[in-house]
Amino acid sequence: MIIRSLVLAVLLVGQSAAVQAAEQNQAPNQALAHIGHILDAWVDTPGRWGLLPTAERDADVARRHAALAISSPDKLAVIQTHIRHVLNAIDPVVEKDGPGTGYGLIRAAAAISAHATLAARSPDASDNVKLHAKHVIASIDTVVERCQKVITLGKQILAQKEAAPAVKKAYAVLQQVEWILTGHDVNGDGVISWDKGEGGLAQVRKHVVYMKQGEGR
């Protein structure tokens, strides 16, 4: 994935410098630092929120406006206005104006994946960190795939000339956004796991917390 690869490349440069500083100055646990960037704080998010809380906020905005889009099924202009708001929350590069955080769910998701990767690659990463980092990455990859589906559907809705086909696709947008938040039991076994195709932000949070707790924090 291009976005994730670019984010990871930038972060790896910083990670190299950080590791050198850690070796010289006995800096705090590097894996825990990356976990903290996901859960607690990151330098370029609005309010310096953690990357996961940022993603969750934008996902909540997307869900709210997807629901508003289908609340006026015969009004194309209303449907399209709220779908623009969904797109803004997913990716403000695609739709600049709207009620999202301005960071974008897809950008936050790519950064979560990058920091989970860096946590697992840290010289002090435990087996616990390495295990749950895989689960986080698998879940967030599914989130990104669903974001891309929402963007595709959203663009199709904005191209519609009639309300009926637009609202039908808006229902699909709402479903994808719900699954972004909660995950989806694809295989019907009654459990939403971190497996590729099932995980959502709820599973990302679950396994990042497992990483942190497994380190005694």
C-alpha cells in the first residue's frame, strides 16, 4: 500500500536516529514509545491526539454523516452533501471541506500500521509486542481497504443524477463505515477477530492495549 509505505519510510528515518540516541542516552523503551504514539499522543495530529483516537474520531464523523445521508432518501442534494462529509472524514485530500478532524481516517490508519511495524522492529520489542503488532497491522489493513471502498462508493454517489441509486450506495457506505469501527464477522463463526478481512478499529484498540498491558503498563 503506497500510503503506508511512504509513512513507514519517513518514520524509519526518525527511528534510526531515535535508536542511536537510545543507545547513547539509555532512552525509554522504544517499542512502548511507538505504542504510546498509537494510543496516547502523536506530533502532527489535531490536539496531539494519539493516532488511534484520531482515527476513531474521524470514523465517528463518517458514521454520523453516512446515517444522515440515508435519512433523506428522496433528496439527492442532501445525500451528496453528507457523503462529502463522509469523504472528508475518511480522506480530506479527496474532499477538502467538512466536519472531520482534518487529519483523515485513512492517514491515521496508515500511521498506526507504520508505528505498529516500528514497535515490532524495535531492538527491545518483546514477543508480546511482536505478536500483537501483527494483529494490529492485519486489522488496520482491513480498515484501510474499507476506507478505499467508501471513497469509491462516495465518488459514485457524487456522480449520480437521481436520489434512488445514490441512497442505495449510501447504505453501502454506512455498512462499510460501521465495519470500519466494529469489524465484521466475515466467516460467520460468531467472533470478530483480527484476521484479514474481519478487523476494525475496535480490534486495533484491543490488540494495542494487549501490547501495552503485556509490557506491564
